[in-house]
Amino acid sequence: MPQRFRRLQDHWAPLAFAAVLLLALLAWWPGVSGGFLFDDFVNLPALGGMGAIDNAPAFWRYITSGTADPTGRPLSLLSFLVDANNWPADPAPFLRTNVLLHLLNGALLFVLLRQLGRRLDGPSSRADAAAVVGAGAWLLHPLFVSTTLYIVQREAMLPATFTLLGLIAWVHGRARFAMSPNAGIAWMVGGLGLCTLLAVLSKANGALLPVLAWVIDAVVLRPGDAAGIREDRRLRAVRGVLLIAPSVLLFAWLALQLRHLHHDFGIREWTIAERLLTQPRVLVDYLQALVVPRVLTTGLYNDGYVVSTGLMSPASTLPALLAIVALIVAGFALRRRAPALACAMLFYFAGHLIESTVLPLELYFEHRNYVPALLLGWPLARAIVGLRLNKDARAALCAVLLLMLAATTWQRASLWTQQDKMAYLWADRNPDSSRAQATAALFEMRTLPPLAVMRLSPLVQANPDDLQLALNLASARCAAGGLGPRDVDAVAYALRHATHGDQLVYRWLGEALGLAQAGSCGGVDVATVARWIDATRTNPTISQIAGRQQDLHSLAGQVALAQGKPQVALDEFDAALTASPSPQAALQQAGMLASAGCFEQAIAHLDRAPMRPASDASSPWNMRRAHDWVMQRQGFYEHERTTLRAIIAEDLRTQGQGKCGA
């Protein structure tokens, strides 16, 4: 019995963290009954975009279909197949997988912090306790509800998994190097190299792994060199090749983006210079949310975040900038006196190098903290377990900290399952966010449309060219009884003058056309939709985007079909493909013509349409080109055209062309 007891004592830390994992599972589990949100509806339908993924050709079409990052994030796409192979799908399996992946990341973080603590303190109960509490604090932090329970952000969680595995391999390899240089180098080269590749294939910011490893190596591991760990030329070479060279290349690439400092991106209302001024305020807000955990934050919709246009505009810009600079300087200054704190601080800012600097990404998203914040709980945990209190008092403090975080996370996870309530709270917290207000209005439309009209009307008056607001107000008025002439004019004005939100246009106008044809929205007929399309064509921002031109020509073709003008419809569909060649669009348009009984026009459109993807052979090789190669190799579009043409020809033979234009 005493021997068994001693054996348990030797393994108390893993057992304690197993209890933390169970606590985390209980805290996160309410969120599994949640649903899809925001970008989920943009990314996940690829699961059924070309039919169920139930054979090898369908698998390769899907896995190469990603458009985010040059890599297309194929490992993230692959992970979604664990949960479904078609669309629409049940959100519960996706959410369960996300929660389990978060628990796995917490376990990997425990392993890493235990390694680092033992490097600083040697094998000790203090190092192990700090690892349990530090990893537990990250695992249970409520801020990461907006990562873990936002299904598509598995694209942020998977890079964390491979980042942690790569860091564990690096630290282990550094420790092994003293005893067996070849084995140590194998761990460092194999672990960091492979995990960087896997992290990048999950999301581009996985490229930060060498930088993050360099931070840990320089702050926590290097001081040990003076304590007997021999460093020879091989170790310096490995560090230079795997850590320093990739990091320098990344810094150089980021610096090159500064040539776009004042470039007008069209899709953004700010320049990179203004984004760089804004990000210190964003980082301060992130840190506040991390330091003071809360049930309710601003959530997913932060498109109303105020842009900094100068050091004192808004006034918080300069103080935030000075605060961030001071924290980074402190991180470097504290490397020897407080290596755990210095490492956590520098790791945090290194983790934001891609998403919070010079790329024209949206300004604020909570999930960007998932990897950078990995080490932030560790210095606090080390401080608590190092207090001059008796063992029971220290254990009680740690338990209270973790239980408070778990309770807050449970509350927030429970809230995320109530999408209507959450939407109203986010709208209240983000009065300047068009997305938040429009989302709240969508829920109001389902129950009491006049409330949605009351919410959106003053906002549209203040921002008449905001498409998100104007189009949703029109939908609310439609649900409340119909649109008047002034409402129709307001939609036309927004379509004509909007500078962003162009991706809303095709879907919304398509739905409006369906309502007009059904006569289910007062004040909106086919001619009204045609007028809105004409207004959109005069928009200088939208008219410059080839994909939007294709959308507008396609919509105009659908209007022409609704008006009984098949030749005009055919001309518009042909013009759509001239603006942006797309085999998939051609097949859809031919289907529309055939559904209207215009079989001859449908065949003519198919015969003229290109069935080869129009990728640019001069562009660098990326996943888009890989996808086009797969489609050509499979002859997918040619097969679809042949099949569809045969069906339409048979319909023409049996039904004739009499229905067309009727």
C-alpha cells in the first residue's frame, strides 16, 4: 500500500490535470447543443457543394476546394469530414469534435508547461502544479467560447494542436541533445518541421510556429546552456535553420507588405497604416478580456470597431500604443529575472504577428487569441504556487481560480446555445455593428417584424449606403406587410453607393426575385428587382469585381426569364461567363433555362460555355490551381455538361419549345 501510494504521488500532476479535463468537459458541454453561426454558413456548405462526399473523386474535389489562404486549409477541411459528408448537416457532431479538440489542446499545453517548468526549476512539485493550473486556466477561460463553439474556427484550433506538438518536440529534442545529439536533432528537425507544415495546412498563421519556438528557446531554454547543456555547432545550425531563418523570412515578408501602407483595398474602409494604428487598441481590448474573464463580450460582430486615423484619433490610440510597446520592452527586459513572465508576454505578441499587423484582415476577432494566449496563465500559476502559504491554502487558491473560470465558461457556453438571446445581447453591446443589428433583426422578423423595422429604420437613415442594414430593413418591411416607393428607392440608393457588403447582393436579390414572382411581398415585382439590378450595375466598387459582374448578369438573365424574354436571358447568361468564366455557373444557368422550358437556349448556352476552370497559369501554384487540375483530371464538368445536355435534349424532343417565354 505505501508503495502504491508513493506511485500515485509520483503521478499526481497528470491525475490532477485529468480532473481539470473533466471539469472542463462539464463546463463546455452545454455548448454542444448550439448551432451554426455567421461564417459557418459560408464555409461548411462545401461539404455538399458538389454532392455527398462518399467516394474518392468527391473527396479530392472537396479537399482541394478551399479558397482561404494559398493552401486552402486542406487539413481543416479534412477535419470537418469527421462530422458530416454532406450539407445541410447537424451542428452537434461538429461542436462535440471542437470541444474534444479543445480538451486535447489543453492536455498538450499541460505537457509543454510541465517541460518548461522542469527546465526552469528541475523536477519539482512547484513546476508540476504550475503546469496544471496554467494549462487549466487557458483550457477553462471563457474567452475561447467564441473559438471552440464557433464551428468554423476549428481552423484556429487545429494550428494550435500542431503548434503545441511542435513545441513539445522541440523542447524534448533540446533536452535529449545533451545525452544523444543525434536523437535530439531528430526530434527537433522532425517535430518542428512536420508540425509547421501541418499547422500551415490548417491555417496560414501556423507559419508562426518557428517564431514561437524561438521565443521559448531564447527565454526559457537558452539559460540552461550555462548550467551544463553543451551547445555545439550542430545545435546552433539546427536553431539557425529551423527557428531563426524561417522567422527572419516571415519578418521580411511582413515588412514587404508595408509597401501597401496607404493602398485602397476597396473591400476595406481603412488603409494598412490605419490598421496598424488601430491594432494596439485591439490588443489592449484582447488583454482586458483575458485578464478579466466575463460571460458576455462583444462576440463575433465587431465590424463597428472604431478605426484609428491618427495618434489621438481616437484619444486612446497613443496610450494603447505606448502600453503595447512597454509590455514588449518589459518582456525583453525580464528574460533573466522572470523568464516565465517574459516568455508568456513575448509569446503572446509573437502569436499576433500575422493577424494583428499588416494584412488587410478585419480588425477584431476574439479567436485570434487562441494560440497567442497559450502561456499567459503560466506566470500567474507559478506566482500562486510560489506563495509563502501552507500547501492547503495554495491548493485552495488554485481550485478557486479554476472553478471560477469553469463557472464563467459554463454560463457563456449555455448562452451560446440561445442564439436569439445572444444576438440581442451582441446588438446591445455593439450598437455600431451592422452585422450585430442585422442578426438581431433577423430573429425579430421571425416573431414580430415591426420590431425589426423599428430597430433598423433609424440606422438606415444614419447610414443609407450600408447594404447590410438597408437590405435587411427591406426584408423586415416585406415581412411586416410590404415596401413603399421610398423603401424601394432606399434599397436602390444603397445598392448604388455601397462600398462594402457586395457578397450580400446576389443572394438577397435572388431571394427578392423569388418573392416578386410569388407575389408574396407587397410593393416588389419583377420590374422592381430589375431596377435594383440596374442600380447595382452603376456601383463603381461592385462593377469592378469580375465575380459580382457575373452575378449581376446572371440575375438579369433570371429576371428576363421571369419576364418571358428567353433570348435576353441567354445573352445575359453568356455575358456572365464572359465577365467571369465558370463551368459551375454555366451548368446552373443552363438548368434555369431548361426549367423555364427554354431547351434550345439551354443547349446553346451549354455548347458555348467553357467547361475548363479558368485558372491563371501564370499565377503561383496554390490550392485554387490544384482544385482546377483535379476537376480537369476527373473531367467533372465535361461529364456534367454531357449528362445535362442529354437530359435537356430529351426534354426538347418530348416537350418541344412551346413553354419557353410563355
